[in-house]
Amino acid sequence: MPHAAAPRPTPEALAGSGSGPEGGDVRRWLLALLPASCSGTSPLCTLLKDGTVLCEMINTVKPGTIPKVNKSVFVFKQAENIENFLKASKEIGFTGQLFKVNDLSEPKNVEVVRAALESLAIFICAQPWYHGPRYSAPPLHLPRVSGRNRPGSVCVKDSQNFERKLKRKSVHPVWTTAEMKTDVSEGVKLQNTSLLMSPRRTTIAGCTVQKLDSEVEDSIRAWFCQLLNMAEPPQTLFASLRDGVILCQALNTIWPGAVPKIHLPAPGAVLTAPQMEENASLYLAACVQKLGMPHSSVFSVDDLCKGKNQIQVFIHIQALAKLASQLPSYVGPEMTVELSQEAEKQLLKWVNDTLHTRNISVVDPAKDFCNGLVLIGLLEELCGNTVALHEKTPTLLWHRAQNAILALRFLSDNFVTPLPCSMEDIVGGHTQPIFKLLLYIKQHMDTKYILATIPSSERRRRFVAERLLNAERAYVKRLTAVFEDVIAPLRQALHTQAHIVSGEELSAVFANLDAILLHHATLLLHIEERLAPAAAQQPLLLGDVFTTKMGWLKAVYSEYVPTFENCFPLVQSLRVQNLAFQALLQKVEDSWGRDLDSVLALPVHHVFGYARYISDLLVCTSAEHADYQPLQAAKQNVQQVVDIVTDCKQLAENNRKLQFIEDSMSGDFTPLTGVYIREGFMDIADAGVQSSYFFLFSDRLVSSSAQNKTHALQVFTIFHPAQYPTGKEFEFQAQFWLEDIEEVADNAFEEEDLKEAGASGYAIEVVTSEYSLILLVKTEHEKKEWVRALQETTQVYRS
């Protein structure tokens, strides 16, 4: 039975009179913000008439704005409160339409008051300095979690407000024992033969879904059994989780007291639907507030209690177990998923089916994944865009390591949950972590796989929209953390003698990141409004949000993306030379779990997500749907921004590559410019130079020698998402400008001469007006690639 608690107001009381001008959205927000002052049952205008609640609202979001609040029964004192509120609303930056004192004090126009407060609430929630409950509760009923609300720094006030919001009368029916039982004979067969999905089906609350393969389900079942010391493991896993009891008990075992109240069923009985939903909601809130789990790693209440998305629930439990194992105080079991040979075969089939348009086929996982090309190709197919500037012919160990790092960095930047595989695992061909990484990629990126488990098109649309919403929340949360933890303290220090960085340095590092945050906080509110519970009974429309509300997208990203790459050398320099800046970053990066460089790169990656989510929505939307044409227009608008970001991203990655090569090479050479094309070992015939290492750029061909050849062929670095590895050093030999090259030829005659002289290799002839350079490679494939690259680059340079 639940612990005793104060009675909660009914939905009618929350909404004033229940409908019309006294509509409940404003009242719910005020109740969440000011629970002690707004918990009564009086109508909204009666509650606000004396002005004290309005003044308290302003002072809560902006402490000290209204220094004096009159607590008096005299009308003129109450009117003074309202005047102070109206004045303070403008002082905090609100420029929208407000009401007059008489509209409320008499009251004359209730609708004007309600509309003004609604606009003010939306404005306040969009401000980066605001960290309270959100206006229009999101589908998960989760409070806004700012960058401050991480483990060890829990916002108790938000938790209390959140608990008050959850206590409402439910309109859902009570689940019976018979309805909770599964029936494998019912349901429509779903066409999905993908990874970890068996032909078994189960009907849960009228939703037909497929179940995970037994290995994944067994690992989750065993984890709960060991964690909670169960005498017998649950037989029907998902049905046993639906009331939220096991999840709440598990979380309280991981983090004692995380869920303050749990509804427990009486012997021989089951919980009612409202009790199940409250268990699930309190559990989800604790996951976000106490453990700091991102919104993208949690499910919705309906996913669990109504069985809408069993896959998402199990993905969340795996993420929870991984996160728990990293807590210093955790002493429980670790969850390990041992994939069967059949599951691994299904994974390989999924990889090959996804990459069939690229003519890539994986036969031997231990060998075929080690160069990183398969992973990069898989990520590009799933996200629809290029991942990074990578080595397309990775003949060296260093090439393979670089490709693996780029693939892992892409996943690390886009998803918060820990990766089950390392660079060493990929390069070393360790199949077990590689298969777990493939499972991770499929669960997080293959929307078709996930959507196939959801029966109705409108539910699939809502699922994609909620993934978009969760991604936007996580993005705003990270940017908010940067603003609060770094930008704001640095700006405040500018006005003191103990400033940490100069204004120019601050602008160079963070550019217009605060403007990006402001726009996305506003966009988040619009998306939340469309997915609010009150709008659940209406068709979901999102296309117009991206056509009418995102006109700023192109402007702010066109300003940020071209300059963001230049901030990395400055950040690195400040880390070394500025001890105060170094101490600040060390503190915030430990709390973030990632470094500043990777956070500054987030805007570049985030834009691609819009294109992916809109495309997924279109897949679930029929041409007759009211949202279809707006989504088509939104796709075109977002694609324009994606093209700009792609060009800037490729330029930035190229500049980083040039800088890395310069840092790895000693000697007197002209600073590198142009575009990086390729690199690799070649011998210079008749020059007595063995195994020179060449770099081809769009303006020159550079030869160098490895100062330590063994060092150049090995990797001594570990994965770090903010920088390229620095595992090789070269000494500059010579550079050959493309403007001097007249011809690049496949010299078969030279190869015959070499064989007669007892040498071996495949010859490439580079002809200039003054000399002919013979380069030797070890394989015919290398020769073709180098000839093609040199010919194309020379031709482009001349044109």
C-alpha cells in the first residue's frame, strides 16, 4: 500500500471550472510552480484576484523582482500587487499582450487574463535561466531537468511539484488479471524478420507486438532476479513489469530512496490503471532526476502500462543496468547479453541487407569489421548523411584505428548511453563486443526495425515524434548546461578584475551558442504542445512546426557551423595556459561525463537528426494525411540547412586533418592547404628511398619518411572523442606541386624492368616538365587507386 499523502486536487479543481476560460493548462502550471499557494479548489480568477500568487510566481522564476508583496484585504493594496506583477513581467523581458488591473480585480475579462498568463508561461519556459516545471506537460509527464539536476544535485522542489502533478484522476479502466495474460494465438502477424526477433507474438492490452529473442529477455530476467533476490524469476517478463513495482524496487535498490512511494498490490489482487501509471511515472522521474538518465533512454508511461512499445522498455532496462554498474556505490550484478549463433547470423543478415546498395558484404566478422569501413557505411546508411572524412583504403593499422575512432565518436556524440565496444575491439576483430555494438546501433538507429513492432500508423507517427521530442530535450539540456556551467560564469567574471577569459576569447569559443539555445528552447515548447496529453485525441501535426517555427534555423546554424572548428585550438591553448579556465572545465566536464569539445560539436550533429526524424514521419504518413504536405515542405527546408552544415562540416574536418598531419610532421615545408585526398606508403625508384609515406592534397603531393617505422604501423592511443589519435610521426622529404605535373601514367614497362633487376612492385609514373618520378606500390589495387586519385586531382586542379 502507498504511504500516506495529502489529498490531491481533482482534475476539476485543477482546471478551475473545468473548461472554457478557466481551462486547466495555466492552473496546472501554477500548481506545479507554486504547490503551496495553488492547491485549493477555488476558480482561477478567485485565486489570482489579490495578486499575491502572481507576485509569488514572478519572484519564484526571478527571485527578488518584486521586493514587496501586499497581503491585505483592501482592494487598492491588491490592485497594487497586480500592477507590480504587470510591471515585473515586462522587466523580465516579456513583450506580449497583458491584461489590465480591472480585468482581474473586478473581474471583467477572464479570457484575456487566461490568454495573457498562457503567453507569459510559454515565454518563461523558453528562457535559459528558467529551471522550473514546464508549461503543457510532456507525454512522459517528466519535469524539466536542467544541467544542474545531475546525480548528487537533485532539485527537490521539482520532484515535489512533479509528484503533485501526477496525482490526478485517471479515465483509464482498471486492468483485470485476465487482460494481463498473454495469448500467443491472437494478433496479426507483423512482417519483420530482423535481428533478435522471434516468430513468437503476444497480445498486450490490444496491441500486437513481437518479442525479443530469448537471450536478451533471459539476461534482463536474470538481472532482476539477482538484483532483487527473487526466489523465482518472473516467467512472463513484460507482464510482470507492467505495474511498475519491480522497476521501482530495482531503482530503489540501485539508488536507495529514489522512488519515494510505490503502490503495491494486495495479495491476490492487481493494481488499478492509475496506480500502475503513477508507479511508472515516479520511476521515470527518478531515473531522470536521480540517475541523470537522458530522456532518449527512457520510455513513456503508455509504453509500459499499455504495452505500446515493449522494445523501448527493454532497451531502457539495458541502459539502466549499464548506468548502474558505473555508480561507485553499486554492488549489484551486471547485465550481460550472450548472443546465440543464430542471433549473430541474423545480425550479419541485417548488416548485409542494409549495405546491399554499397556492394558491401560481411562474411567473416573478425576480419571484415576491423578496418572500420563497414561500420561507417552502416552508420551513413542509417542516418542518411556522411559520418566523417575517413580513410577509404585503410591498408595500415593506423588507418583502421582512425576509421574505428570516427565511427565510435559519431555514436558517442549522438547517443548518451555508454558504448559496448572500443576501438581496440574493432581493430582487433573481437567479435563479441562487435556484435553487441551492432545490436546497439540497430536498437538506437534502425527506425524500421523499431516501427515494425508498433501496429498502427498513428502510433508509429507518435513514437517517432516522441523520439524527436526526447532528442530535442536532451539537446536543450546539454546546451543549457554549457550556458549555465561555463558561458554564464565566464561572462560574469568579465565584469570583475578576476576575469578568466577575454570577451574576444569567449566569443571565439562559443560564437552564437546562446542564440541557438534560445531558439531550440522555444522549438521544444512547440513540439511539447503538439504532443501534450490534451492533444492526444487529435491527429498529430508536426510539419508546420518545422516550416513556420524554424525560419531561424538556417540563419543561426549558418553563423555557427563555419566558425565552430576554429574554437578547438583556442580551447586547447586555454586549457594549457589558463589555470582558472582549466579548473573550470575540469569541474564541469566531470559532471557532464564528456569534454567541452564534443559538446561544442553537438549543433553540427543535431541538425542531421531533424532530417532523419522527418523522413521517418513521412514513412508513417499516408499521402492523404493532413500532415503529409507540411512534412514534405519541412523536409526540403531542413535539407537546405543540412547541405550547409555538411559543407561546413567537411571543410572543418579537412582543416582538422591538415592540422593533424602538420603536427605529426617535422621538417621545413610549406604550410598545408587545400583538400586532403589520400595517404599511404610508396617507394621512390632509383632514389634509394624505401617506403616513403605520401600525402596527396588538392594542390600537392608530399613525401615523408617515418622517423620510427614501427611506430608508424602501430597504435598507442586510446579512444578520445575530442581529437584524432597522434600515434605516428614523419619527417618531411619533398613536395611535388600539381601545377607542375603533366601526366600520371600506369607504367607497366617500368615494372618489367624492375623484375629483370630483381625488384618487385607496381609502378606509377608522375611526369613533369623537368623530371619523371617513378613510384612503387605493393599491390595492383593500390596502384589503381593512386593512379585514379592523382589523375582526378590533377585534372580538377587544372580546371
